[in-house]
Amino acid sequence: MEIIIAKHAGFCFGVRRAVDMAEKALEGGRRVYCLGSLIHNQQVIEKLEQRGLVTVKDPAEVPVGSLFLVRSHGIDPNIVKDIIAQNGEILDATCPFVRRAQMVAEKFHNDGFDVVICGDPEHAEVIGINAWASNSAKIIHDANEVSSMKFKGTVGILSQTTQKVELLQDIVAELLKKTKHLVIENTICLDSSTKQAEVSALAKEVDIVLVIGGRNSSNTGKLVQLSEAQKTPTKHIETASELQLEWFAGVKKVGIAAGASTAQFLIDEVVDKVESLC
């Protein structure tokens, strides 16, 4: 059996940067607080929490004067201001690609545009980006939603960094029917585009694709969708313990892809387990 691993499987630059920042901050034994998951991978988060990372659900849970780590997906800037006002120390691990999207949203809003975000309205990154536009943006996850919307002036559209470019294109096409003044900023990050192209190509040459990553990871979910679109049997797993022997009956080539928040040790464990099973 042949195992083919996507070239860019695993940590992207932004996630690697966030994890490195967390690990360095934890070296001194000081507790580090983070609002929501630093990255969308529970196995990595558990390792960091064992070293002193504290994940909270509400800013009120952050003690006065604490060291606060902004998650890779970014957060509402007002939360950061409140923590600073309470003598907190800020480490900003916002992915640079997400930060760019925040700046675009802020500029669109300040310029008086109708701000549109192509993305999942429930995703932490999108919620954070919208906060930079004073929560005024229209968040669209389906191009069909555009027909029922009204726009009063120039529309500025940007995207969640992990979205599929096809969705952005579809929404832009519908927006062009609603306005003559449209400004487009493609804020989809290069790593997401690369991973998506790789998994589509990989699915065409293997008998089964294993996509490794958190089930709450947006970019991992997109990889699963794109692999399934090639009509190739696809399994979304978080760890090697989920692998089942029957998946590999008659399989000659196994493709392995992994989301941007998937650590290398998780990929290695899956490869080892596949080899032992087959």
C-alpha cells in the first residue's frame, strides 16, 4: 500500500506562530489566559493547557493583571482594550492574514461602505473581523442570500481567510447584480488556497483520503468537502485512534491531508497506524 501525504499538510504559518508564542510565554511558569481556543485543535490545546494555558469563555474570567494571549482567529478589539485597562499584558497571536482582513473590514467601515464578509457567521474569526467593522457587516455564507439583501451605497467585500474561493466568486457575481459600486479584497490566505488545491488533486489519484484536523476547524472542513467532491471515499478524523481496518479493504493508495491547525505529531501517528493496520 502506498501512502501519499499532501505537501502542505499541517500547521500553517499563522498557527505555528500562535503555538510558538504560547509555548514561549508558558516557559516561565506564568499562567496565560486565552479567550476561546487559541487554535482549532483540541489535542494541541490540551498539551498547552497542561503547561499552564487557561482557556476561558468570558473576558470576566481573566484575572486583573494577567497575561492575555489573543487567539489566532483574532477577537473584538474592545476586549483587548478592557484587559489593558485592568493592567493586563497582551500577547497578540492573531494570524497576520486574519489581521489583514480585520484592517480591510475596518477601512471599509470607516469609508462608509456596506461591509460584506464572505464566511461563516458563527466562526470566531468572522465574529472578530465584524467587530473591527463595529459589527455592521452583512455576513454571507451562501450566494443565494444576496438576492434578499439591500445595499445603500458602495459595497466592500472581503472573505474569511479559510473560505473557498468559489464561494467568494459566487457571492461577488450576485453582488454585481445589486450594485454598480463594488470593492473586492480577496483576503483568503495562500495556505488555505494551497491546501484546498492539493486535496482536490490528491483525491483524484488515491482510493481513500484521510483528512486530519479538529471537527470545529473551518479550514479542515473545507478540505473534507473538496475531497468528497471528487467522489473519493473521505474520512475526517482527529486522531489515529479513529482509524478502522475496514476502511482500507481493497485500497492501494491512501491520501493524507491535514488542516492548518493539525500538528505534525498527529499526522505521524496516523501514518504509523495506517502502516500497522495494512
